[in-house]
Amino acid sequence: MTGVLGYGTALYLTNAAAALQKVLGLTNVNRPNLTVETVDTTTHDSPDAVREFIAGLADPGELSATIHYEPGSATDDLILEHLASREKRPFNIVTIGAAGATENNEGVIILTSYEPDDAPIDGVRTATVTGKVSGAITQEATA
């Protein structure tokens, strides 16, 4: 296996008009990770006095992205408006696979944080945007 570069990955958030808009200046983004809780079902009759479990609810995780921060830019306005709305809105992460094939990772997100850097004197400004995914994420190859 040779691996795949992440170059070309894109993040789209939904604006107030319900249209997906590309987040410009993206430097990195994680695809949220699904985790499954466990529920203890141990009883006095459990074999060999060993705890037993069943699968509980799944948590779709959080999305976190780092962008080049430009105050007042279209991306800055998009993120601030979405965060202030406190709404669940669709998102899409487009990832690049083998031979340039793309894949959509779509879901619904509530933005929870937008943190610009400390304005370094000699460096590129960055900001981190974070959100909680609500519900399942669908993953499918694009045509």
C-alpha cells in the first residue's frame, strides 16, 4: 500500500440560504469518528463472574478544521453566521482517494466554536472551527 495524499480535500458548510459553500483556506480537517458506547448487562448469573456488555448508542463525534483566517472574508462571515444561528445544518467533506477519485462525507453539524489565533507578528493567521455532528454521516463516491 502506498498511501494517498490529503491534498484537494474540501469542507463545505451551509449558509443561511441553505446552500453549501466551500470553506476557503482550509489547511486541515478531520472526518468525524463514530464511537459506540457500551452498556453493562452483567448479572449475578453472568458466567465466570465476568462482566457482559451490549452495544449502546453511537456518537458521531466532532468535526474540527483549521483555516487561514481572514477577518471579514466570505468564509469568516459564513462561519460566524452559522455559529450564531445555533442551527443544525448540512456539511460535506470531500476527500480524495486513489487515482484522484473523490468521496463525499455528508452529515449535519452544529458549530460550537470558532477560534482565531493570537495574531502573530510574522506568520499566517489561522483559525480553528469546531462542530458537533448530529446523526449519522453518509459516505459515498462521487460520480
